[in-house]
Amino acid sequence: MLAFGVPGKVKEGPLKGWWIKIQECETPKGFLVSRARNVEMDQTLVLDGIFPTREALEAFLAQQAPTIDWNQGTA
């Protein structure tokens, strides 16, 4: 399950150890994935791009971050 606007810690995959946040964008339409080294999302911020469809977003996450702990970011 994807959580939008909430940081989650990547537990598996090439992005393991990164915090990521997904936001839905209107212009350009799609999903923005940002990642950082801390839960506040302000340290070493990287934008992984805007994915035009949910399917493209899910494919990226399946390859780069298959396991994300969304609950850790809200505690």
C-alpha cells in the first residue's frame, strides 16, 4: 500500500536506508518521489522524477524500493 505525503523508510532494494515521500502533482500531472537521508526530508534531498501514471510509479518502487515502512515515518 502506498502512502502519500508521509515519509517512509526503505527497508529493501537499491534505495535501502533512504526516506522517501510520494506526492501527487497537478502540473505536470503525475507522482513526485523525493528521498532524503532523514525523516524530516531535508538532508541530501533527491528528486527521483515525476511518474506520469500510478503504474509507472509502482514499477519504479518495485525495482528500487520494494519494501517501505510507512509507519516509521509517522511515529
